[in-house]
Amino acid sequence: MEPKDNLNEAFLIAGLLKKRLANLPLTAEEHEQLEKWVAASDGNQTLLKRVLDENELAFALLDFQSTDTERELEAIKSKLAQKGNERKLSWRLTAAAVILAILSISIAIYWSTDTNQKPIEQIVDNQLDLPPGGNRAKLTLADGRALDLSEAQSGIVVGEKDITYDNGTSEVVKLPSDAVVSLTLSTPKGGTYQLTLADGSRVWLNAGSKLTYPSRFGDKERLVELEGEAFFEISKSPIPFRVLSSDQTVEVLGTTFTISAYPDESPTKTTLVEGSVQAVHSSSKTASRLVPGKQSVLTREKMDVRIADLEKELAWKNGLFFFRNTPFEEMMTQISRWYDVEITYRSQVPGYTFTGKMSRDLSLMTVLELLNVSNVHVQLMNNQLIVD
């Protein structure tokens, strides 16, 4: 199993255990997932019984006090290695790891005035739910034809003669050999997809995004146009690579970075992970050169540079929701985009902020149940999430 698969399974099981601990109802599918995990090993059966036992859970929590999760687990391992009663201590380590997962998907809420917390109130039928997004995209050709790409595949590759899926076994469409044509890869809400360009550069598109690019690049520049959010791994070349997006041009030679430029959101953010890029404001021609770990923030008036929160900016690419003092409305925008659900506020937007992370492989109702929100009433009706 790949590391990402292990991470997603850990978050999924932790979420189901947290619902059990909170006496929240499980759907039939969630019951089946938890039973399958329990049946996988005797250790899982023992762990479930002990995690659900209040005394054992409290005992394990004593071993888990730090928010520095990696260092805490290493400390627990070292501590347990020096003690006797290996069987019981081994369980304590495992339980601490499970509690770590449970706590990591719990959302800490920061209040401006009211410190009283209560679970989110949902008046919804248990059968009403929305699955998480997945591999969904459409390829639009130069002649206007739009091809729905396979959800069983994760990406496409632009070759000299054709476009294939990234597993290399299936052809999507043939390309003209005598001309350079414009292509567009677009993801709907609830969809992500990967693209390998003709020069070997790779692009990951987030939900609700669109990338326009040529079937092959010329010898003067490599130019693509982005609407939405994408992560780029640019192959090194003396030919400059440029990304046009929302009143800016990002110029690179070979590097990794992400751009968030949704038309319905402001500001536009460019975050550098490795290498070097220059972001140029199209209107003022102001240029900002970034170094790794820095981010340009573009508004209509100006462009600023600040330290980037890389874990937050790259979370979607790593299959996670990540919130750090995130306003309620911004959090719900991410949820709306991933679950393809419209958010409607019947009164003013709640003024809470959130800190925490969870897997994006959870269903909508599971995510909402894991978010402890005070005095918020949420109702799901016909792909519309109504917030009172």
C-alpha cells in the first residue's frame, strides 16, 4: 500500500472511531468499513475495545500531551522501549498513535467572544450525504470537442503523436503531426487531475480549475494559462516557462510552485517550493522575485511578498484539508469546491476560525460531523448546504 493510501486509511478509520466515541450515527457503508478494519487483525479488535473503554483511553492520553506529533511519537517509542510488560506497553503505543490520528482530524475552534462549544447541529436524513471528489476532468480539443477523461486514471501525458493516460496503456486522442494546437484540461468541482506537458513538466489541477496549453512548445517560450489552482513541477530548460493567471505572469526556468487564481476569489497567490520564480503584476508591471518558502499575494492594487505556509498551500495536492486560523467562509468555500455543493447562508456568516487537518477522502457529512461548530445549523438539500 502506498504511503498516501496508508495516510488516507488512517484518517478514515480515525474518523470512524471518533464518531463512535461521540455516539454519532454511522452510515451502512461506514459500518462496513469499520467492521472490515476490525476483522483485519486481532490487534485491531483489541485496539477497538480498548479505545472505546474510557479508562484505557484516558490512560493512553497521558502518553500524548505534545502537539509536536512526530517528536511525541518518537518520545513514546523511546519511553516504552525502556519499560517492562511489553504486551501492554505495545498496545499503549498503538493506542497513542490512534489517538494521534483522532486528534489530528479534530478541529480546534478559536472564539472571539463565546467559549461554549457544542457539536454542529444537523437536520438531515442519514442517507443524505455526498461522497468526496476524485479523478474527474475534461479535455477540450482545438476543434471544440470535449472528452470526458477516465475517473479510473489520475492523469494524461502529451506525447509527440498523441495524448495517453499516464499509465501508458490507453490512448485518449491523436494529435496532428503538422501543427501546434491549443488544448484545455479542466476539472469540475469535486475533481482533480494531473497533466504531463510536452516538455515533461507536470501539473496537478485542483477542483474547479482550467489549464490551457499547446500540444508542443516552441523554441522561444513555454506558455500556459491557468484559471483556478495548480501545482507545477517545471522541467529545466533554457526556454523560459510562463504561466498567465488573473492579472499576473509567473516566469520560471525550472522549479516547483503552486498558483491559486480562482476568478471568484481574491487575492491571487503564488507559492514557491523549490527553485526561483518571478511574479509580474500585469497592470502595474511590478515584479516580485520569490525564494523557496515565500509567497506573492496579488490584489488589484498591489503585489506583496510574505512567508508561505507550505503545509497549508500544498494540502489539497497531498489529499488533505488543512486549516490554520481559517475563517468559516473560507473553510466552507473549500468544502463547496471539493464536494460540488452550493453553500447558502440564511443569516450572516459565522465569525469563527478553524485550525486542524483531515483527509479529503471522507464524505461530506463525516467532515461536517468532525467539525465542532457552535450555534450553527446546517441542512443538506439537493446539493445545497444551507447554513443558518
